[in-house]
Amino acid sequence: MPYLIRKLNYSFIRKKIFRREVEASFYSNRKFPLPVVPKIKESGIEGFKKEFPFRFFKDQDECTASKLLLGNLESKNEIILNADKILANRFTLYGDEIDLGDEISWNKDYVSSYKWENNLHWKSDPFNTPHGTDIKNAWEIARFHQGISLGKAYLFTDDEKYTDKFLQLFNHFRINNPFCASVNWIDSSEVAVRLINVIYSLSFFIDSPLINEVFINDFRDFVLFHSVFIENNLNYSRHRGSGYLINLLGLASAGVLFKDHHYGKKNMIFAFHNLEQEIRSQVHEDGISYEKSIPYHLINLESLYLSKIILENSGSTFSEGYNRLLQNMFEAQYNYIREDKSVPQIGDSITSHILPFNLIDNDLDYSAPLAVGAYLFSEGNYKSFFPDGSAELLFLFGPGFTQNYSRIRLEPVEKRSKGFIKGGHYFLRGKEIDAFVEAHEIFTFDLFYKGKQFIVDRGTYSISADPDLRNRLYSIRYHNSVYIDDTQISGLIAHPKLLEWKSNNDEDILSVQHYAYIKFPDPVICKRTFHLNKENINLKIKDELIGGAEHLVNANIHFHPSILLEKLGDNHFSAAYQDIRIEIKLHTPSAYFNSSIREAEYSPRYGKLGKTRKISIHSEDKFPSFFVTEIIFL
């Protein structure tokens, strides 16, 4: 603990000193002092291009091979169409195309039309904005994913209009986003995402004649500004998460670029040693992220494997423990993914991948990392998602990746029930049934049946557009959970205890209890047992409430908006998608028990909000009490 206090104090003091230095530069109109690295002269341009550590082809032959390989992996027409939209300043935000106008306003939320002024953010409150404004809408455009899309089109066509657009966007951003004085210089993880996207974007254009001495030195300064900001504004806290991992990824990337200089070596060493520590601090032994969000597991995984690839390409070697945990994280991601490439929307939603190398990344395909997992760990079951590889493998390992990838035996394995006991995540699987149970924080579940999402969690709409709605979506009422006396417990469950986990060909049984209500005048223990009968094809969920007084009990079961939900009788419901149907029956000895269908909010992904329907359960009973939710698969 004393070390942690010293570390937190050091981070706070460092940030304070940094801000004073920024203010001295900003208000005197003097250039902020960057680490001293030699400028690239005209005579050194070819050497810089040849030795650029992020390039994925060594010579013209490999460039040609990359072009042919990308054409086999993805649609050339779709790649060029995406890039041409960017030429016209049209951008895809959370799946919807938006027009950014003739000149991009980097400080603008294009959804609400609110625009931030350029100012040092610690001198004002950038989050104090009108209702409906979301700062992430501006950040997402400034992540510079556009560079990857333009680069892929340039690889196919050699058309310098894509290089020219990349340079225009780069210079326009630099000029209109003064260091630390725009909305895009607030969050160090967003700064790191932008940094790595610009670095990798350059790998596509590196041999273009438009990449000249002026640009190269501006680019190096750009990297230094971003790196200096990250190291002085680390997302370091007692409970660190994805933000800190992204910080380390950014520092690793900048470090590799300047690895021949003391500044670069320092950041490489710092990133390497902290990554070794963080994977142990942020990931359970079975590969489940400590962070409470399943979607964010993808970001943690991406940060950790990109860091491994970048640093090992420059001579570092990660430990056996790091690699074991990383492999376990891939296994967790493999289990999260459903037939439609979605994952359970439990916890905060993500806006996009860190590096959108694949066309499928535009649709936020959660299976994308599995190609990398297959390549790094020779996993044939992961390869079944990408039999021929992926664009990401090409851009991370070069066209030669196909030689090793082709040696991996394709082994499409039917997913079986699995319990990640340390992380509290369980998968109950039967014939075309895939039920997920979160039994670590909030005790919720969802259900995937015959390729369709049936029972879903609420998702997360936005971090700032509607704070009241965000708080509601975080509450226990928006999970498929039981809560007592209308008391909010989301995120506060005390000491969950696994009572039983058993899985075989005939049945799965999971029984867990929590103690979040033991501070009540009449302490209550909540026990939930899932029993999947694979022979009779039904799932029973028994909620037992152990206490000694009378209490109010509420519970909800949320359904995907595509599901037609009907009430067939007292505590008897039907849920259907076309000809795929389940029935839900509620059983209880309680005399004061009722259930109904109600409307509820639902967010399928970040920035999206709609309506769905839920079964709402209400009971007043003297404890101990119980009720059973029976799901019959038809």
C-alpha cells in the first residue's frame, strides 16, 4: 500500500508539473519543449523509410504480394468505396454514416452539433455540456481510423489522392488541435489510440513520394507530443483498466519509433515492465478481465497482443506467464463470441477497435482478434473463424504470415459448456442453446438460441449524452437479476460464493449466492441456481431468498427487440423470432406474486438506443422464499 500511495502521489505531482509547463508555453505562445531527437535530413529520408519499424512489406515484391493477398482476404471494391467516402469527409460513426462537411471540425459532436472551444481543459469543464452531447462522438472521429482505410485503398491503387488526403487530415488535425488545448487532448487513452493509428497509417504510404522531409519531421514531432502527453497523464489509479493498457501500448509504439534514442528506449522499457505487471493485475488466471465489461475484454486483449507484437519485433521477449495469460484471454474471447459474432452486452460498451485493420471492424465484429490468437498460439479452433487469415495478420506480420498460418490445422470444435471460475463467467450449452451467466459482480444472464439473441442485457448507450439514463442502465433494474426492497446493488455485491458447478453431456448445474443484502435489519442472502437439462431441453433458474422478515422482491428478464413477446396466461409467456420459439413459465409458492410485460430501454451498441420488452416480476413475501423461472426450448 505505501508503494501504491507513492505511485499515485508521483503521478499526481507529475501531472501538475506538466500542466504548469504547458501553461507557460501556451500563454507565452512559445513552442512546448519536446525531448531532443535529431531531425531527419533529406539525405536520411530513404533510410527512415526503409527502417520504419511498422512497415509490413520490405520491398516491391512484398508490396505486390500484399496487394494480391489483401484482394483474396477482402473486397477491393468495398475497401475503395470506404476510402472514397473519406475523401468526401463522410465518416462512419457507430455504424451510421455522417457527413463532416467541407472542413472537419475536430472539436464538434456531429450528433448534437455542440462544439467545444479550444482551451486548456483543466481551466474549464469540457463535460459540462448541453443534454444530449457526448464527448466520445468527437473523440471517435479524432482516433484517425481514416488513415487505415485510406492506406488500404492506396495499397490497391497506388493513387496518390489517398496519400494526399491522409496528409491533409494529418496537417489539419495538427493545426486545429493545439497541444493540450482542444477536446482531443483530454483523455490519454484516446491520445494513445490516435497515436498508434497515425503510426500504422504511415506504414501504407511510407514509400510515396509525397512522404518528404517536412512531413517526416512533422510526423516525428506529432509522435513526441502524443508520447509526452501520455507519459504525463497516465490512467494510473488504484483500480486500473483498459485505459492504462492503451497508455502502455501508445508508449511502446512511440518507444519503438525512437528506439535508437534514450527517450525511446526509456518508454519501451517502461511499457514492457508495466505490461508484464498489468496483465497479472488486470486479468484473472483463467483469462477473464477484472474490468466489469465483456465488450472491453476485446480492448484489453487487443492492447496486450498489439504491445507484445510491437515490442517483440524490436527485441523484447515477454515471459511465459504473460503469454499464458494472453492465451487464456483469447480463450475467453472465443467463448464470448456467439454465432452472429456478438458478445454479451454486459458492462460498458466500446465504440470501436483500437486499430480497425479489417473491413468487418466497421461492424464491430468481436471475432476479429481470433485470427491473431490462432497465429500466435497455433489454435485451430480460432482459425475456423478465419480459415485464410485476415487483413490484420497481413499488416501486423507481413505477407509471409501465410506460411505459418497455413501450417495451423483447422479444427472447428463445437463449443461445450465451460466455467471460468476465477472470473465468475459461465457458459451453459446444449443443442443450439448458449446461455451466459455473469456470477461475479451483478448476477445476470443472457440467452442465445438457434442463432438468435433472445434474452439480453441492457447495454450502455453513452457516457455523457444522458447521465440520468446512463445511471438507470447501470442499475440492477436493467439486468436480468433479482433485487430486494428496490435497493440498488449493481457493482456492490459482497463476497459472491460459488456453491456448485457441474457440467456433463446430460446437464449443467451452476449455483452461486451473494451477500449484498446482509446489512439489512433483516439480513438476506440471495442464491441463484441454473440447471440446464440437455435431454429435456429446458433451463430452470431458481432464485432463493433467505431471511426471516417480509420483503419486496423484483426481477426482470429483458428480451432482444427482434423477439415477439406474448403473455399466454398467469406467469406464462411466449418469446419468438419467426419460427424459433421458447416459453417462459414462472413457478412460486408465494400468494403475492405477479408478472407482466413492460417496455424497457435497450442499447445494442455504443451510441445506439432503442426500446425493447421485458418480463417484470413482482412479489411480496415473508422470507425464506423462492421462485423458479423455467425456459422451455421449442
